[in-house]
Amino acid sequence: MSHALEVHADGTASFVSANGVDAWHRLGTVTQGALTAEEALEKAYLSGWNVRKIGNVRATEYTDNGFTVIESPDDYFTVRTNPKTGVTERLGTVGRIYEPVQNEAHTEMLNLLVDESGAHFETAGSLHGGKQVFVTMKLPTGVQVGGFDRHDLYLAGLNSHDGSSAFRLLLSPTRIVCANTQAMALGDAQASYSIRHTVGAKGKIAEARKALDIVFAYVESFEREAEKLINETLTLGEFEKVCEQIWPVNEPNPGKIKLGNHRRRMNTLRGLFENAETQASIRGTRWAGYNAITEYLDHHAPAGKNAERAAETRATRTLTTSSDTNKFKQRAYDLLSLAA
């Protein structure tokens, strides 16, 4: 599995970071200062795509007796103009009522949030050959769990051009010392805001101000749930049992490779829980157990044979909310919160 960032034929990547130390720092443009929305899109090659629908989808089936053309009048291609070559490229297949939302729509919406909240832009990029794009902002204030465990808050604007998802805003608290994205179940708190790709979607972007309401509800719920975990102790044995439930070895004869992988994983997890500097202030708590597991997933879990791209691959997994990585995080939270 690769990092999924779009890399063009000339070797440049559709990615920009304003913080200088992002997980994807080996690719793209890294700046030391804050970016405007327009600068973020320009430096990440996200401007001027002119995403649009064209034609009806047709499929041609060739046989020994000739060929058959099958038309699908309710399906359309989404295409873009490649920002480096100017060539028209197919992005996906969508339905009749689908309406593209341009990358520039990110700037219109996120600029409103910057003005209202004082946030600043941090990263922007393109994934899977332009099928998905993202822009992230760092909010000026974070949260303190237990009065000492610091978490920053980020808003990510996520868009797809292949019909795979709506235009979304996602709120994420990120631990300042190890940058692992939390994926906890937070009751009734709304951690995302979606805009469907249908007629009128652009007009709904003006509702972005409402998205700020999710910040306050989410932060309150996040602090409440995290406080429960930080106030409950967790022994190494209890932590190991949780990990065994997340990554069970159920086969009667799993084989040397699976057993070896399992031992290495458990050794890494034990080390993070008992010795990692990132857990120093919360050592021996259920909150430390949760953070040890998420740190493993974000920074230590196997990510292909190409070591140079491992960090980018793990970061992409975290960004993809439906990935196994985030399912494991959710499972960890569910298990650790049972007795908290």
C-alpha cells in the first residue's frame, strides 16, 4: 500500500504543510509560516481543476461475433483538468443528480471558519489521483485532559470527486506529543458536518458557520469521556488482555509467521504502555492504554515494505475514517471504557 498522495509525472506531490513536521513531510511543499486558503490550494496543486460531469457512461463488450454497446443513461463520468499537464482525466462514475463541488469551495467555507474562530490553515493535499482532497486547519485553543494532557484541535475539510463521499468537515483532537488522531465514541456530540453533492450544494456551504457549533459540543464530550479513562488505573496484564481482544489469535495452529507478527506487535504495545515518553504523564491509566494503542497504529503498525513511505501510509490510514486503523481505535476505546 502506498501513501496515496498524488505524485505527478514530474515528481512533484499534491501536498503542502505549514507546520514543517507533518507525517507526510517527505513529499510535497513544506513551509514554516501559516498559509491562506488560496496559498494552500495553489501550493498543493489543487486549484483550477474544473471538476465536471460529462456524457453518459457506455460500455463495449467484444465477442467473436462482434461487439455490443451497453448504455447507462443515469451514470456520468466526473473528470478534471490535470493541474500540471492540462489533460482531461477521469475521476469516477456518478449518478444523474450528482453535482461537483470544486476544490475552491474549500476556501470559501474554511475562510469563514478562520474568520470566526481564529484558526489557521496547516495542510492540503490530493489523494488517489485526485479522487479525494483535504484541507486542515488548526484551531487556536485545544483541550487539557486531567489538567495536564494537552490535545490540539483540528478541522479537516474532506471532499471527493468520485462520488464516494459527501463534502465533510471533521473535527479531530490530536495529541501534541505524538500526533495520534483520537477516534472515540462521544455520545451525542457531532464531530462532522456533511454537505451532499447535489444541486444546491454550493449554496449550503454558507451554512459552514454552523459547523463551529460542533466544536463546543465535541470538546465538552471529549473531555468528559477522556476524564473517565484518565481517572481509572490499568495494569499491564489488563492492558495485554485488551490488546489480545483487538488482535486475537483464534486459529488452533496459526503458523510461525502469524505468531511472530503477534509477538512483535505485543512487544511494541507493551513498550509503549510501560516506557514511552508520550505516556509519561498518564502512565498506568486507561487513558494511557488507549493512547498506547493509537500511537502503535499511527506510528508503529506495519505499513508495507517501503520504509521511506511508512509514515505517509499510516497518515493516510488515519485520514480515511472507514479504515481498519480507525476501527481498531474505536474497538480499543470501547473495551477500555467498559469499566471506566
